[in-house]
Amino acid sequence: MPELPEVETVMRGLAARLQGRRIVRATMNRADLRWPVPPGLAATLTGACVTSFARRGKYILMRLASGDSLLLHLGMSGRMVITPPGPALPALHEHFVLQTDDDWRIALIDPRRFGSLDMLPTSEEASHPLLASLGPEPLGPDFTAAKLSAALAGRRTPIKAALLDQRVVAGLGNIYVCEALFRARLSPRRLAATVAGARAARLVPAIVATLTEAIAAGGSSLRDYVQPSGELGYFQHAWKVYGRAGIDCEHCPGAPACAGISRIVQSGRSSFFCARTQR
DNA sequence: CAAGAATCCTGTCAGC
DNA sequence: TGCTGACAGGATTCTT
């Protein structure tokens, strides 16, 4: 599922193909996504010129010369597929399709329909209900140990749950929270409020490095993620703990006291961690 | 107010 | 082989 690194990669792929181009056709095949897609969305896009792209947390913004912005969230199963000029067979679960003036085709495919689309004035992006309460960008200047500590202060919930809260920091999902906590050697069970001082100072760079490396790798994924460029097959997951229950832990090579990577369930979601080194 | 559960949806996979 | 059920996860909404 797309978390910040995947969304960033998708956005870059979309920008490479769409920026500076005109959209000659927009088609909504299914408007019942996570929320109903505004009826006029396709009409607004038809004939529009794409000026730039931005990302906020897991949301992609496509800005138009008209002063409108398309807001896109991929949910859990959403992916963008780009195909070159030529005959194209509509795929299953292809809910939304753009065609450019140079005849490329950009499709949103989302089997579970947890994704969303909206149209809003570019000038009102910051106050959009889905964006207004997002926390700082983890790769931006506002994501510091001091500010993270402040956001976690008083929170009597596990750090795992707190980091999944998009109001604390925007863009992390289950996989990268597990990875970042492993890197910071913090237990997912640790009370959020106790992540301050040296621990917060350890966690922030761990999150930054985890995300930066994943973006550099081109974004990793679950099972069916496809590059926005259309190319398949670089599913090179480099996860150290996610999905690796029972496997040897990288922190403890040959240590008899390490039982390998453990899996527990928190808030109904899997957490993977090394019980020996993550405290 | 905060924390956790339930919810939406469908493809995938384990087990019988 | 085919069916059934559990599971996956983002983010809102509901419940406690």
C-alpha cells in the first residue's frame, strides 16, 4: 500500500508525464470511491493545462492553469498506470482515466476503492478538510525532535499508534512506522509520551532515513504496486522487519537471546519488531 | 477529550 | 478442485 515514499514516487512519475501538458479527456468510470467524487470533476479537467504537482502526506495535488487543484489519495490499493499512445484495453477497477494532448493515458486503478479524488481551488489547498489537520512533513524543516516530543506529550497510547496518526506526522503508514521504530530501537509498545529527549532525537533521524532510503529505492510496496512510469517488476522490498516474523533480526546476528522478529497486534494492525533491542 | 473498535472494499492465500 | 474464512491496511466515524 502506498505510504509517503510510494506516493512521492507516483507523484514524480505523474509529473514527468503530465506537467506542461493539456488534458484532452477525463473519464470517471466510477465516482463512488472513499467519498463520492464531485460530479463536475471530469469536466473541470477536460481541456485543462497541468502546471505543477505537490505532495502533502499521502495526498497528491495536481495543479491546473485554471487555478484548480486535483486532490488524489491512493488509499490502500490504488495505483496509477501510464500507457503510451496506442490501443489500450480498459483494466478492471479502472475508475478514472486521463488522456493527454500527446495521447498518453493515465489511469487510476483501485480495487478496494479506498482512494479519493476531489477538486478545489489551489488557493484553498491548506484549508481543505483532508489536509488542514495533517502534521508536519517528515522530510521538511518542521519535523524536529522538539516538535515531535511536543506532539507526543501527554499521549497515553503506544508510539506505534501515535506515529500512524497523521496529525502527529504526515505520511507514515504501518510499514514505515515498523521500519523506523526498528531503526530507532524503540518498542512499538512504548508509551508515546515517553518518547522525548534522547529517544525523540533518535526517532526523528530514523524516520527521515527510512523514508529517504525508500524514496531513493523508487518506493517499495505490498504485492501489486506498479510504477507510475508503467514499468513493472522492481519489487525490491528492503524491509528489515515488516512481514518478517520469526526471521533473524539484523540487530542481533547470532545472539542467542534474540528470538528473531516478533509480530504483535496493536489497534488491529500488525507490528513487527525485535523484542531484545527495541525498548 | 482521548483511545480503541468498527467500518468501508476486494484480492490473495491458507486450510479443508 | 473449489469453497470458506481470515487477512491486509488508510482514515473516518462510532463507541466507550
